Amino acid sequence: MADTSHSKTVYFKPGDIIIRDKSPGLSLFIVNKGQIHVFKETSDGQKLSLGIVNSGEYLGEIALFGDRPHQASAEALTEVECIEISAKAIKDQIKGAPKWLVALTQGLVERLLKSNELLRKHGIVDKSLYERIQNIKANYKESE
């Protein structure tokens, strides 16, 4: 039987903030249902879209595996259902993993962070992302 003491099912409504930029990485979220907008807020308050997380995907991993605060915010676009797994539960599992595998994972997270930062600094963004976010919001409102 699985240990569920460090995980729970959580629900979010459209517009709810799931993760805030610069907040500590306390949980990993596995998305069972819904879509989530990941973004970075610019100095003038605009949302710079970084991606969409869909059912079957997860978020919060970079803060956990990189042992740093979150690097972006995440907002529910639709009704969202996630399994939230505590950082403690994940770290307890990692303790049993080979040290080389942990080092490899942390190295990959660092490379991903550096790549993401380079893309942002050079203004390289997915031009279709904004349109896809608007379509998700419109389709969700129509289905209500």
C-alpha cells in the first residue's frame, strides 16, 4: 500500500495562483486534470509566458531538485486537480537513490535553469504561447 501521508489531492479554480515566483519549493504538483499557465512577471507587471502545464505533467520540480526558490509563478487556467507531494517525501525518497543519480539530476536542473535564463535574456519566446493561453481560457469559459 502506498504511503499517502506526504501527499494529498488539491483543487484550484481558474485564476488561482498555485506557485509564486521566489517562494520556497515546498511541494511537487502532479496535474491530474486541467491546465496551468507558467509565467514570470516583468518589472512593469506584465506576464511573460513560459509555458503551459497539462494533465499528466508536473510542476515545482526545479525548486525541489535545484534546492532554490521557485523561478516562476503558476496560475490555473481551468479547473485543476493535482496531487501535491511534500518536499520532505521527495527528499526521503532521494536519500535512497545512488549519489551519482542525484548529482546527475541536480546537474540537469542547473543546465535547464541556465538555458531558460539565456532564452529570457535574449527575448526568445514561443510566439504562439499567448494565443494558446487565450484559446484555453475562452474554451473553458464556453464550457461553463
